[in-house]
Amino acid sequence: MPRQDFDAGDAGLSDTIQDLIVSSVRLSAGLTLYGIERIQRMVEAAAGEPGLPGAATELNSALGVLANLLESNLDETKREALRSVARVSAKAVEKAFDALSPAAVLDAANRLTGRRDTARPAAPATPALAVDMLSGPADT
């Protein structure tokens, strides 16, 4: 069976597809390198603490702009799918952060060791009076 070239029918189709592949690789590499650079800045800022929230906000803003640009170029069905993924991701991240909160970790450790929750002290028990123990419960 004869092999069909990309150029069969359109003289520039092969060049266009090659350019498309190169552009896709360039975009992917650029996003990866940008993310790595921003994470490095956040780690460097974490060493000095005060700059960490600013670095995280800056990265979030840049990623939001990129995501919005990509979303604006999708058809409505894919746009709704992207929004759905974003909602599910937000819930998953929120649950993960809740599960890893200091109170949740302490609670889990206490359950594993059989200890009561030291973060929330139990209400003090009312001591029983000898007269109550001898006479039984009060009639009301």
C-alpha cells in the first residue's frame, strides 16, 4: 500500500503540522519552566517568611490568567467540563487541607493511641455525693 504524505493535496500542510508540534512542545516546556521558577521563588521566599504570601499570590494570579486565556478559547462544552474539574479540585484540596490541619492530625493520633482529644478538654465530671449514692436518683 503506498504511503501518503502529509503534503498530498496541500503543499504547506507538513510545515504547518511541524510548526504546531513545535509550538505545543514550546508551550508545555514554557509552562513547566515557569512553574518551576515560581516554585523556586516561593521556596526562597519561605526562607524569609514575609515574602511567601506575596510569592504564592503572584503565582496564583499568573496561573489564573493562563487558565482564563485557555478557557476562553474552548467551546462551551469543554469550558463547562473545565469548570467542573475546577470545582471538584477545589473541594478535594479543601478536604485535604482540612484532613491535614493540626487539629485533625492530633485527633487522628489520639484515636490511634486510644487517648481522648487533648485539644478539646472533656467537661469535668460532677462528683457524686455520698447521700445521692445511698438514696438513689432524685425524684422529680
